[in-house]
Amino acid sequence: MRAFVNVVDDGGFAAAARSMGLSRSVVNKAVINLENDLGAQLLTRSTRTVTPTETGLAFYDRCLRILGELEEAISAVRELQEKPAGTLRVNAPMSFGATHLASVAAEFMAAHTDLHVELVLNDRFVDPIEEAFDVTLRIGEPVVSTSLIVREIAPAKRVLCASPAYLASAGEPEHPTDLKSHRCLHYGYQESGSQWRLIGPEGDRTYTIGCVLWSNNGEVLKSAAIHNQGVALLPTFIVGDALQEGELQTLLPDYLPTGLTLSALYPRHQHLSVKTRLFVELLEQRFGGRPYWDLVE
């Protein structure tokens, strides 16, 4: 269609070939193939001139509109690749999303006013592709996937901690075996057990704890710890501010919980959308390296 329109506009195959940067034979073959597909003669050819037939003139007008719409569509796609628009769907864990991701989402929206953000927070396992999320944040062991790109954003350290008032009353544990006689605050359900895995001088071991509170929400456990209710094992992105302000303090520095990773997952498309790319880049800028919640250990 482009070859045909150029031949009509330029008045011949040679001129059309020059304007398109192609050989005359390629342009001629393109028009002949078009005529064969349509089953109609579009051009009257002579040794000196090429003129459109009556059918060719009618088809020429249609081609101009179609090619114009195609250029508009291509321009719109290119603009979307340069300027994020539409809706960005993000999924993240509840505590991390409410505490840290909300401000990043607001910053992203302020920088890209044509973009809408749908931020879904929950602690259940989400299939990013099935539920059509552009970006899914996960905290855990690094994920391996053939259908997803996994970008590691930041370490998600965990610490044993308790309030100074609780430790003044109950005493500070000197060894993980002492946790059995302490009031411990466990992330998870009662059915999941009451054991903590720590890595220390004796190696990687699991220790039984004296659990008084089970919860599947880290903020609940943090609040209980601040209110002198016992020892918690929590990520620093939840308790980092309380450690910095002295409301909590870390315990058993020679026995470390296994580390986790904050990762961003997004579909493995051939062409990554600009909205996803820019959002993941912002996550790396705000949380990458040593996260701000780890400034005090």
C-alpha cells in the first residue's frame, strides 16, 4: 500500500523508489503483488507515464486514510514507550506495602500524572501472570521462573528484638536455648509450630521457643514487642524505625536468622512496558543497596 501511494504521489516507479530508499524492481513488484491480491488493475503503465485507474484512485483515497491511521497508531505506541500511561497494577505484602511502598507509589504518580496505579496489598501467594499484575513484590528466598523476570531489589534482614523494659524484667537471653523460657512472639500460625531457625557458632540450627502470641501480621508482633510483651523475630523493614528510636533492641548478635530478599517480579515480555521499567528503577533507587530501615542494627 505504501509503495502504491508513493508511485501515485511521485508520478512513477523510479521516483517512488528513490523516496522510499528502495530499488525500482522492489517497488514495482510490491505494486504488482498488491494488484494480484486485489484482482484489480490500480495503475495504467506506459513507457513515459504511470497513472491510476478509476479503481486505483478510489483505492488510493482509502489507502491514505488507512496509512494515516496506522502512523497514528505507531506514534501512540512509541509515545507510550517514552511516557508511561494507563494503569500500573502492583501487588505487595501487606506490612511492606503500607509502611514503605505507599510513599513510593505516590512519588511515582506525582512524576507521571497520566498514569493510574492500582496497589493491591495482601500476604497470600499471588500468580502475577494469572492475576495480571505488572509488578509483584515478594519477600523470601530468590525466585526462579521461566515466565517471570526476577529483579532482586534489596536484602530483607531479620532480627531478634525486644523492648528494653521487657529485657530489664525478664533478663536478656544469652543463648538461643534460653528462648524456651521467654515470652516469644511468632510470625505464623500456632499449627506452624513454635521454632526459630538461627545460624550461629554451632551452625544452622532450629530452636524451640516459648511462644505466647502467634500472628500472620508483623505489625501486630511489633506492637506487642514495643509494649513489653516478649521477644520477636521480624524483618528490619518492620522494626527498623523502632530500633532506631530505641523502642526495641536486638538480641543474640552471634545468632542470625536466615536472610530474605526483596524482589520485583514482572512478566518476561519481549518488550518491557515503560511504566513497569520506570517503576522497578524507582524501587531500586529507593530501596537498593543498604535500605534506609537498616541504618541502625
